[in-house]
Amino acid sequence: MRKLIYFVAVSIDGFIGDRSGDGGSFMPFVDEEFLEFLKTEYPETVPTEGRRMLGLEGVENKHFDTVVQGRGSYRLALDADITSPYGHLREYVASSTLDKSPDPNVEIIPGDVVGRIRELKQEDSEFDIWLCGGSRIAGELRDEVDELVIKTYPVLLGTGMPMFGAGAGAGAGAGAGSGPGVGSGPGVESVISEFTLEASRVFGNGVVVRTYRRKR
């Protein structure tokens, strides 16, 4: 069975972007060394337009053939008039507000995102599924995440979207929206999930990429 992998960029204090989900504060750290890492190890995580600019068109996928994101994350692409930000992958967007997909390559998941992800995990494929954000869907799928690849950038945002919003997987009583963090708030029981550190790499600009695997 293939895995759901949360490959995500975060600040030192655990935010994946500002309150709107914009991770523009991380872009200055995408220098030559780090970009070469992405191009070599995770080329499919570079958006289709970026692949064209970097000469990566036609480069084979190494880890993923499917990407899943939430409505807020997808909105960043739509705001730039891009309906299929990862056209080289199968794209899924979890949304209860989009009536239909604006692009033939994008499938809308209107409800039961956990059930749909479990179906995708059962597919016969040599590739895994990339959860690319945002906070709310990560909270919903918290219990389905098999691995974490965390790109930690050497900045403090102070506030913004946490890695895991208070979704259904965040613990008893958690709501469906993007709250201050997993298991936070009155009456919400924290649920602890343990992961094992599998790999770690430090870059010259201070970025650290760590890979964790869920303990079963």
C-alpha cells in the first residue's frame, strides 16, 4: 500500500505560511544549493510553471504521482490564474465550496477526504501521495500521514497557519476549521502520534530537511 507523505515547508516556530497561507517569506532561502536538492531529489514538487522555467519538463517523478491539497492552498494558484499548478501529477483538491473543477486535471473532493485518501492509498502504484497543504486538510488527514518531509526555514513568523490545523484527526472535539494548532482549545483532548527520524540534511543557508516515519 502506498503512503501519504506530508512534504511541507515550515518556519522554525511551525508555521507553513502567514494567515492567508502565503509562504513567500521562505523564498529567499531557495538558493542554488537548495534548488539543486529539489531538482534532483523532489523534482515533481516543483510547480509545472517552475519546471518549465528550470528546464525540468519531462523529468521523471521520483516519489509522487498524486498531489492533494486544500481549497485555501489551491486558491493561491487560482489567484494567479493557474488552474492546474501541478499538471504533471494527478491533482486532488478538498473543497466543500467549489461546485466543479476548473480544470480537467483537478478532481474536487467535496467530502470525506479521509475516505478518498484511503482509496488512493489502495491503488497499485510505485509512487506515493503528496500532501502539500494547507493547514486544515493536514489536520483532517493527520492520522493518515505515514511520513513527514519537513523543510524548516531559519525564520520565525510569530503567527500564521500551523502545520496541522484543528481538523478531524486532531483529537476528540476538534472542529473542521483551521484553529491555532492540533489538539488545542478548551475541551479538546491531545492525541500524540510518534514518528521516527529517518534522515536529516542541513544546507549552507540554514535550511534543515528532516524525514520522519510514523511508528506503527
